[in-house]
Amino acid sequence: LERFEFYEAAGDDDHCLTIATGETSYYANILLTVGAIPPGA
């Protein structure tokens, strides 16, 4: 995306995560775990 297209996309209500990297590969593998740790765990 171009700069201002990115700003518009990142401002959407359903946007929750952006990962910016200097990697120049066209693809990558990422393992992302999302969760919560209960209090007192």
C-alpha cells in the first residue's frame, strides 16, 4: 500500500494488528498466538 492508503486501512474499526518489517522477501512465515492469562495464573 502507498502511505495514505495504509493510514486509511489502519484506521478501520476492524483493524487489530499491523506488522511492519524491513524484510524484502515476498513472503514469510509467522506464528502468532493471541490469548489472555487469567489473574492469579
